[in-house]
Amino acid sequence: MARTFQAVVVGVSTGGVHALQTLLGQLPAAFPLPILVVQHISADADGGLARLLDERCSLSVKEADEQDEILPGTVYLAPPNYHLLVELEGFLSLSADPYVSFARPSVDVLFESAAAVFGPGLIGVVLTGANFDGSRGLKTIKRKGGVAIVQDPADAEAPQMPQAAIAATGVDYVVALDGIATLLQKLAARRNTIPHDEKGRDD
């Protein structure tokens, strides 16, 4: 049964600046899906990461604001010290609720709220990181019928977050960082159900 992908969510921690520059820098300006990103970041950071990525990527990159409309081809970064959530109406919201998985912003919070809205139309991506944030959220994405992509732990600057995600649920793709943008473009262009024989480890 065909489905339409509606959004990509990305979670990353240690090593994230390089990982995001690589992934987002390889996507064209015409990439058709919105990308929502949680990068673990200091509570007193000044928004410099969004500016850096916007300068170096073809996509438009911004720090998410309360009630931002989720638009195709735009990257939204969770702001420092706020959880980033997806609302049913297709807008973003920010929350100063307590830390989840020892983090605020938390990857799990974003992934779970996005899965509730987009269901099988969501693609979840877990990148390098030194904790387990994102594993519970990626499991939720899979339970709702979405697609799970994890950076190959052997390729990650910090393998713990990818390892935890792989241990938590059956992922669709385990891919080196340099291959994730190409995979996302293929999924976004095809925008249908992944045949069973294409699932699994991508060597």
C-alpha cells in the first residue's frame, strides 16, 4: 500500500556539528520534505549553529520558533533549553518541561510527537551521540509505521546513540553518514512503501 512521506526528524548529540553539516550539506535546495532536528546543545548557546548551517547548506535552516508552520524544504533546529514538538495542526511548539532522557531538547520528545502526527509518513534518523536519547522515540516511529534510519555506529564519532537505537527496535537502514542524504532523496522522490527486500543493513 502506497504512502506519502511528510517529514524527516533527526536526532544527534556528540559530533553533531560535523554530522549535520555533512548530511544537510548534501541535500539540494529542492528537497521536498521538512526536516526537524534536535541537536543536544548547551542551554546558553546563542543560535550560532542554525546560522552556520544556513550559510553552508542549500536548504533554508532556522532555529524553530513557537507556532512555526512546518514547510517543505526547510530545516528547523530545536532552540537551546527547549523541547521541540509537532502539533496536530502542522505547527511547531516549544516546551520548557523537565529533561527527558537527560536532555532538553530531547530527541525522544521530538520523535514521539512527530510520530503521533505523521505516523507512517515520518522518516526518523538517529546520528552520532554519546547517550541513548532517540532510541525510545525511534521505536515509536517504527510502531506508528514510519521508517527508521540509523548512522552506522562504526562510522559515528560517538557510537552509543546509534547502538541504542539499533538495540531498541528493528531499523530499516543502517548507513554511513555520507550515504544518508542520498537515501533520504530516494525515499522522498519515490514516496511509497519500502519493499521488504530493500530493508535491512545498507552496506
